[in-house]
Amino acid sequence: MKPSTKTNAQSDAFSSLLTLDDIRTVAPALARYTKETLADLWKRPGLSARDRSLVTIAALIARNQTTELPSQFNRALDNGVKASEVSEVMTHLAFYSGWANAMSAVAVAKGVFRARRIEPISFLPPQVRFFPSIRRLRRNARLLWSKTLDPSRQELCNTPAIRCFMTFGCAPHSRRVTAA
């Protein structure tokens, strides 16, 4: 049996990572296809190696194929994909391919990042606000009101501000509108 060709980073990252030698001892033809056919696939000119890495890790995460993830995460990082981008792929796919698939990928990525000494702080996303503030909604409603309503009309809006703005485009809740 030939010595393992695992690198320290790969062996630390995921204990069940298969090497080409491991595959060759069980399925020699599969090892040959893995080495030759996949190598040719990665050399095709249609996508850059970086883009192929992103597509590959996305497909593996979506299908929950964690055995190949360590080597593909390492390949992606070697091909110029940033740790923050790997993190973003996992986060994005949690909503499209399932939370469990993303969490399985996180467990694998954690080992790869640790082995490569990638600090977690280096890929924290910026603060995300999902909904605009009520102040911004009211300001936008006033602007929309002033541009779209016939100024000769007078009325009292009794609709809650958010629904009113989203549905009717009128001024904030309980605000009397008078002609200019």
C-alpha cells in the first residue's frame, strides 16, 4: 500500500477525507477517473477556476455531500475564493437547500478554516438590516404623498402607516392632509 498523500491541513480538517490512494485501493477505475477526467473538466475555458470552485462547493452543499467538501473548500481557497465568500455561500444555501445541509457544511468548513489558520473575525459580515426604519417609511410616504396626491383633496388617513404606505402610498397614519 502506498503512503497517504494527505496534507496536514486536509487530515486535520476532516478525519474521513479520502485520498487518491485510499480510493485506488478500493476502486482503481474510480481513482483514474477522479484524477484524469475531473482534471480535464477543471481545465475547460468556460469558467475560471475560482468560479468553478464556487459552483462546485455550492452543488456539494446543496446535495449534502460532505465527503468531498474538505478538498473542495481547500481547492476553492487555493483558487482565490475568500473565506468570507465560502461563508456567504453556506449562508445563502441554507435558505435554498436546507438548514441541515448548510450546518453540515459549516462543520466541515470549521475544520478547514482552523487547519489553514483562518481567523473567524476576518470574514464577519457587516451588520445587516432586513427592514427599513419606520422613520424612513414615513419620510418616503410623505414624499410619495406630495408627488402623487391631487393637492385639492382633503382627507384623514386612518390606515396604519406601514400598510397605508405599502398599499395606498398615502401619508403616515392619522395625519391630516390639507391643500397647499
